Amino acid sequence: MMKRITALLLASVMIFLAACATTSGAPDSPGGVSDTSGSQSGDTSSSNAGTNDSDPQEQITLRFTGWGDPGEQRATQNVIRAYENANPHVSVEYIHIPAGEYITVLTTMIAGGEGPDMGMLFGTNAIQWAQEGQLADLNSRFQADPAFSLNEIMPQAVYWVDEDSVIGINSAIVSFALFYSNEALAEAGITVPDRAEDAWTWDEFVYNLQLLTLDVNGNNATDPDFDPGNIERYGLYLTHWALLELSIAMAEESFLTADETSVNIVGTRIEEALQRFSDLINVYHVAPDPAEAQILPGGTVALLTGQTAMTMDGSWCIMDLADNDVDFGIGVMPKMWNKPATITLGEPFVIFDTCEYPEEAYELLRMFMQPEHSMELIAGGLWKPVLKQWYEDEDLVSQWAGPNDVYPPSFKTALMKNTLENGVPTTTYTVRNIGRIMDVISPALDTVWAGDNTVAEAMAGIQSNMDAEVQGMIPRPN
């Protein structure tokens, strides 16, 4: 067990935002694949949709960039091999770049005239680069495709830049849920709801977290002798960077005001939701603050080692939990008001505007959406498909979602169904210039999680600075 824990500690850097760990050095693969691979997700197989932009007899090369851990690299290589087998006149040069260096290296490549034809891109960069004219519109490709429709893709997986232009499709969908230790919950006599209609109210959620939080003397957080300075097990591990996104989704309010000129937090349910998360840390002492969380080994390992009973985290953690034989369950998100909303996120595949062979690049993008080529990671728990039919067709669902050794029985209702019905795309998909706005908000929220400010105090102090970065909403078709 310690060997497994050590391995997970070494690998347990939080994937974001969609999601994936950063590693390089997977073995070179045959065919046109070079270097190592990145992350992706899939759709229908390659087809000659629309008018081919090149002579089909001409030997051409597509340059593809991405990031990802060794498993994601293998999955990317699988897609590329399948594509090359179906399109022998095309070879794909795969260039793996560590995520932490990705934008810097990619920018340098483009400036030197050596940019890729297509690849992965972080969502915030994708929106900005599309506005600067650096990315190709995919919607026109989908509309000209007789074999495939944009409507076949989960709407949460589509990056729009305006009402008519699509500039990216998620590599995979990830979403948030409650992940819990079956042993800890059984000891406390608590059953976590796995259906949206049975979701805990926020008060029920807080009370159960109090029962699950124990000090070194075995007192839970409802006990008058509970010692918040010496906690042995927290009821909940929070993913702090996601709390604003979760608050927006749970509050069912817009992040910007109706005229799209100002950040809409002060005096709204978003403010109240953020304060409720802060109270979990600073009033009820059922979740660690960021400083305490840094001492813990991360939500997944904290669950494994008994340092927390539950974690509110992204679905990517399923793979780590399953790989380390954690006896875990999945619960539906609690509701603050009307519904147990969750957030959906993921980074997009894009085609660059300088691509010389956009039809071939589009066909490769479609193949990346085809789950059978990345089933190792989908069935393994790291990714979820981006195609609707893989959630609606029971035969297809059974190929990846279990229940099996990876996915517990509650997965289908607590996470998959709740994502379909109550999944809200993060602000990366909906708010222009969100990266710059978050550069202002994040330090202020850190003072809230540390207990130095209320949300109202922190947000009021930065309102003008937030508003100075606002550029409006990104239109998304209904």
C-alpha cells in the first residue's frame, strides 16, 4: 500500500482544468508520429466531408502539438496511427510539449514560422487567439460535412467565439462530484445521495461534514469539545481554484451584469455561495484552508490515507482512486438553491488559421472525438467522451462506464447523468478575457479562504479593477 501511496504522491499534481497531468518522454511510435504525445478525445471516424483541400495523391504532413502524461500520449498516438492507416497520403508529426512550457514554446514556434497545423490549446488562450484571427472556424466544416453534425457533440464540449463560429472541441469532458471513502461514511452511518432529485440541501451537507470531521481526540465538529486546532480528519477536501466556478453554477446567475460591463458578484447569490464555501473552512472547520491543504498530499491521496472523508473534485481523480484500490463511492453535488449543479471543463482541439491542409486536419480532429481510440483513458476513468451517443446508448455506455473495477455503480447517476442534466460550462467558455479577470479575483479570494476577509469585503475592494478587464460575454447558441 505504501508503494502505491508513494507512486500516487509523485504523480498527483492536479490536472486542470481539464484536465491533465504534465509529463514527457513516452517512447517514439511508428508511422508519422514523432516525439511524444498529448491529450485528446474522440468523435466519428475519418471521412471525406466537403471538398478536399489537397490532391489526395500528394504526400502531406500535418504538424500536431499537445501535452499530456504517458497514458494520454499513448492515446494520442493511437488516434494518429488510426488516422494514418485510413489516410496513407498523410503523415502526422506529433510534437509533445510539457504543459507548463506549452504556450511559450508554441508562441515561439509560430513566430518563427514553424507553427503547427492543429493541436491542443488551453481554453483561455483559444478564445484570445481566435479573436486575433489565429484559429480556423470549425462550424463551417461541420455544416459542410454530410456524415456528421455538430449536434452530435455534447454542447458543454464546444468552444464558441461568437454565435456562428466554433473554434475548438474538447479533448474530453470532465466534471465535478463528491468522491468519498466508503469506510468513513459507513462508520459515521451516512449515505451520500447519488441522484439529483435526492441531493443534500446545503444545510444537510454541512451537518454531515461536521459528523465526518474528527479531531485528535475523536470528537466530531458538532461536539462542544471539538478542537479545530488539532484535526485528524477533515470531512471535505476542497479544490480551491474551482470554488468560484462552482459558486456561479450553484447560484444559477451570470458572472457578468446584464449589460456585460461589470463583474456580477457583490450582492448576488454568487457572493453568498462563495461565503458558504469560506464558512466550511473558517466557521465549521470541516475543510482545510489553502495553507493547510498544501500540507496534505492532495485530495485523492488524502482520501486514500484517511485524512479526509470526502473530496469535491473533478472526474479525472477516478483513475487515481481506482489504480490505488481505494474503496470509494461517488455522490451527487449538494444544492445551494434549486439544483445540484456541477461544472464541466476541458481543453480544446483547434486548427490554426495557417494550416495548409484544413480538410485533413478536420478529419483528424473528428477521429480524436472517436472514443474507441482513447478507450484506455475513458474506461480507466481519466476522461469522459464528448459525443452524446456515448451517454445515451446503453450499449455504448456499457463499454466504458461500468459498473466495473473502475466506476462504482453510483457513477451513472451521481456524475454522468448529473453532468448531462445540470452541467454548466466554466467561464472559460462564456466570458471574454476571463484569464485577466481571474488574475484580479484569485488573490482576493485567497484572503477569503484564509479567513482574513469576507467575500463582500474582498470583492468590493477590487470591483473597479475587475471591471476594467471586462470585455463581455461569448455568445453561445441555446
